[in-house]
Amino acid sequence: MITVTGPRFVLISALGFALMSALVKEAGHLGIPLLQIIFVRAVISVALSLADIHRAGVHPLGHRRVLLLGRGLSGFLALTCVFYALLHLSMTQATILQYLHPVFTALLAFVFLAERPTAATMACIALSLLGLLCMTMPYWESGASETASLWPIMAGLGGALGSGIAYTLVRKLVASEHPSVIVLYFPLVCMPGTLLLGGTNFVWPTATGWWVLLGVGCFTQIGQLALTKAMQLDAASRVTSLSYVQIIFAAVLGLLVFGEIPTRATLAGGGLILAGAIVSVWMQPRLVPAS
């Protein structure tokens, strides 16, 4: 019998999120509005989460409900930004931008927790920002006619910020909450939020559209549960480093499914951001045991 370890859960999570991204992009091509994609994904997530919660015999509302609600709100904002970026950028670009979240996590920890960043963290931030500059430089140089293309970039950064907040909260919650309870609060915020903001623009999908939306919900659920489980079984730094394989999955799917060939600016920026992640994880100062 194969034991599913933390790293294996991370790989499952990365593949699940990459497949979700491809299906979100396909849903956009089918003319399904952004908020409707999020709403249907949330409905599916509620059903799957409640089924798992019932099986586990835990309370669906959990214990630390204020933190759980905060995780739901930050996740909703992040998901909206990430999906917007996916609909307007290549899968590789949108995924790379999402993986700037360690930069925001470090900045939030410094501002709110007074945690002094290490030299490795500062190097990670510098390389990541340089990578972001490489990715956005073509848009700035192309003139005013292309400035609208910067909005998806800004959305991607907003998704990274929301993800940084959500990951920080998840790390605090995994010690006391069931993974499906943590995941449940996400759609509980998404459902009313999407109905209030864009319910009047919803359309009736085709049969293909329904299958695509079903896939978005199922693969997102797999990605979230696997990531939460990985955080329970392994160190946060290792989970973060291994999760960057999602960029590779996204690039392969973008090429095979949508014919997207990454530009030199995207490859250079992505390489710098990945280098920053490697520096952050593998060059952190090691703790010396007390003698």
C-alpha cells in the first residue's frame, strides 16, 4: 500500500490546481461570466466539503470561527483575482503571478507580527520583484494602447496577496480544524458574494459548459484538500517550495490545450521568481539545537 506523504499531497494539489486553471480558461472561452464560474465552483465545494465533514463526524462550523471566516473572505478575493488573470493572461503568466504570495506573506508578517525578515527572505523578495519587472516591462514599453493589459497583471498580484493571507490563516487553523471545515468556509463566503456582485449576469451554460464547471469545482476541491493535508504533514517551507511545480504543470497544459508559448519575458521573470523561492527555502538559517 502506497503511503501518501506531505510531498505527494503537494504534487496532487499542484496538478489539481493546474487542471482547474485550464478549465477556468475554457469556461471563459465558452462565454461563462467570471462570477458564475466562481459560484458554481462554490456550490460543488460546499457539497463535497459537507459530505466529507459528515463522514468525519466533526462540526461543520469548526472552533475558531473568526479566523475561518477571515480565511473564507481572503480566499474569495484571491480566487476572483486569480480567475480574472487566468481569463486574460496565459496560464503560465497567471500562475507565476499567483506564486508571488511568499513575498506578501513575508511583508504581512513584518507589518503585523513584527517578524524581522532574514537575509534569505530579503533575497527572495528582491528576486521576485525583479522577476515581476521582467514580466511587466513589455506592457510598459508597448505604449498607452496596451496599458489595459496591465489590469490582469494587477489582478494577479491581488490574487497573490489574498493567497498570502489565506495561507497564513490556514497554517494557524490546521492545528485545530478539520481540512474540510477550513475549505467549507471558502465557498460559504463565495456563494453570497458572487450572487450579490454579479448574479443578474449569469447565463445558462451548454452541456459542455456544465461539464467544464463541474471539473472546475472538483479539481479545485482536490487541490485545496491536498494542500491543507500537506500542511498538516510537512513543514510550511517545504510545502511552499514543492508547490511551485504547479507552474510547470500550467506551462505544459497551456501549450498542449491552448497553444500558449511562453514569451522570453515570461520565462525570464518566472525563472527569477523560482530562484527567489529556492533561496528562501534552502538558504534559511538552520536552527542549532541547544546543548
